[in-house]
Amino acid sequence: MQDMKASLIQESLQPIHNAFIYGIVGETVVNDVETKPQPISKDQLAILSQGNSITLTAGSSDSRFLFVSGKPLNEPVARGGPFVMNTGQVIFNHPVLTAITR
């Protein structure tokens, strides 16, 4: 999480990583070389395209956001309520759910 007060941040990225930004407070502007600047406000999620770097600018005097970047797992995703696993069967057999449902 970064606290920005009228500032600019440039962050390096691994080209193979997936990345996203989630707005927490105020407005943050994502500057992309391929598209026009995109503002991200509170409670908005921006999924970024792959690249080598990202430039962010504070769009308001108090701007806060969460920036996440990581290597993709390339595995299936299944969800059941608050649980996220690889398959529905793994969720169904999870000890917590088994105790609740049986």
C-alpha cells in the first residue's frame, strides 16, 4: 500500500507477472504508454496489462491504493463462499466445511 500526497511513483514490474491496483482513498492515475491515463478511485480495481514498469500519479491530495504483482499460478480456481481452492471437490472436502455441513 502506498500513501501518495501529490506525487508520482514509477515501479518496475516483471513482464511475466500479473498485476492489479485497488483504490483505497482518493484517486490514483495509472499512466500507460499504450493508452490514455486511467483514474482509479476508491473501491475500484484495475487489472494491468503485462509490461516492464508502471507509473502512478496522485489524482487527489490524499491518495492511497494497494498494488499487487506476482507470478501467475496457471492453476484452476474454484470458490465456494469465502473459500477459494483449486477444485470444487477440494472445497467440499475441506475440514471446516465438512464440520459445518455435516
